[in-house]
Amino acid sequence: MATRLFAAPSPHIHGGETTRRIMLDVILALMPALAVSAYVMGWRVLFITAVAVAGCVVFEYLISRFLLKRGSTIGDLSAIVTGLLLAFNLPVGIPWWIVLIGALIAIGVGKMTFGGLGCNPFNPALTGRIFLLIAYPVQMTDWTTHAPDALSGSTMLAEVKGSTYDAAGNIVLGNMNLTNVNFMDMFSGYMNGSMGEIAALALILGGLYLLWRRVISWHIPVAVLGTMAIFAVCVALSIGGGELCYQLPLFHILAGGALLGAIFMATDYSTSPMTHKGMLIYGVGIGLITMIIRLWGAYPEGMSFAIFIMNAATPLINKYCRPKRFGTGQTAKK
């Protein structure tokens, strides 16, 4: 019996996972947060999400078909994930046409310009979000339109943004008195913010699902959130300590886009380091930059900018965190 020799590039052992299956897992993990957001903020959440997803899918199809002259890539579901994450980073009252502009930037500039899925150096949804924040700052920070009265007004991070220094040089939080904050409301989703900020419990459940499915590992989320918590404790100690040592870390983890960014956006395969050591360095960098921007920067939220900056540092992290060759003490080279 003749022996057939098949020559093929690596990998030679396949685990059965496909891009489509991974993206489907991410979509399923985001559904609880979408449901909570729709319940708290109303039907417009679904409308904005539908516009973002449809825009990303259509723009990716058109760019692939008519500009890049190649087959459609919308079947891998990555455009749907980009649309969902973009919607989760927007206020519910934002005009629909701005959402379409964000989708065009996310897909056209953040993804397809670099060659499509797996080639983009920056998270596409964050690219769209940051562009909109710079181009339309008023609409991107309007938390009142179409929101319930109880959730109208500035976000909790915006309240803390008014921090000043007292005569002794200590940080004094702005208009926010953390002793009056209901952390259970923040945990369950009853607070103001974008669609992906108000569903902490749902985001955690989605993250646990992704860990169970081994779509992500614990290294980046734990490094990001752990660094933010430690930084907040240090700030609390500089102010006076006491109950603030647990209130301030809990507040910064539950408020804003910390959970959404740490679990769903910082863990993007294309834009995050490949090794566990690199992931920890990457996560620590995101946590530090986020807290510095939140406390002393121009914007109340710093997660998007922190991930974007560390996306740019990922190639350098990969270069200095290469795994060692099997059976030798030498570092593997490309």
C-alpha cells in the first residue's frame, strides 16, 4: 500500500476552533450586557446597536468587494463583533448618522486599511470610538437624550473629574461623595453612561463564558483591573485611607468602561501580545494609563485611550517577550 506524503504549512494540529466560532462566542458573551442595557435604557439601545452592526457589515462587504477586489469576509462574523463593541461605547441618545460614521472609520480605517482581520494594529471599534469622541465631543458626551430621568446628567466618572488639591497637597474628589454611592446599583446596571458601561454583572458573566470557552485567558483582564484597583488604593491612602481604600477601587472598576475594555476589547487577538508575560505587561500598562487619565487627564474616561496606546506598544512587547526555543536557553527569533 502506497504511503501518501502531504506537505502543508503549520499548524499541523488543529483544535477545531475557527474564526467564525470564536466571534460567535464573543457575540453570545455580549448578549447579556445588551439585554440589561435595553432593559434599563429602552428600545433605542437596540436601534443604535442595529445601526452600528449593519453599518460595519455593509462597509466591510463594500470595501472587500469593490475596493480590495476580493471575496467577502463578512461570513467570519468579525464585523458584527466590531459593530456591537462600537455600539457599546456610544451614548444611547447619539444620532444614527454619527453611528454610521463611526462604523465607517472602524471598518474602513481601523480594520480594512491594514488588510482586514488579523492585520489591524489597533482595535477597530476603539478606532471608531476615539474618532467620534474627537470629531463629535458634544454628542459623544450627551447622556441625557432618551435616557430615563433617574439616569440623566453627567456620569459618575465626570463627577469625580472635578478633583482638586487641598492645602496639604492631597487629592480631594470633586462632586462625588463615595459614601453615598450605591455600589449594588452600579453592579446591577442602574447608573448613567454608555450602553457598555451600565451592565457590570452582565459583562462579568460574559467574561466568565469566554474564559470557560477558552476564547480569552485571565492574564489581561486581571492585570488591567488589578492595576486599577492597586492604583486606586494608593490614591485613597494619599487622601486619608479608611473606607475609601475599598470604595475608590470598587468605584473605578465598576464605573465607566473598565470591565468592557478589560474583558472584551483589550483581549483582541490582533492587537494584544502573544505571550502570557507580554499580556501581563500590556494589562498593567492599560490599567496605569487609564487611572492617570481618569484622575489627572482631560477626559473623565481613559480606558479607550489606554488600550489604543498599548495596542501601539504590542509589537515592542512581543519583541522582548519572545518564548525560549524548546530544549535550549535561547530566545526564539522570527
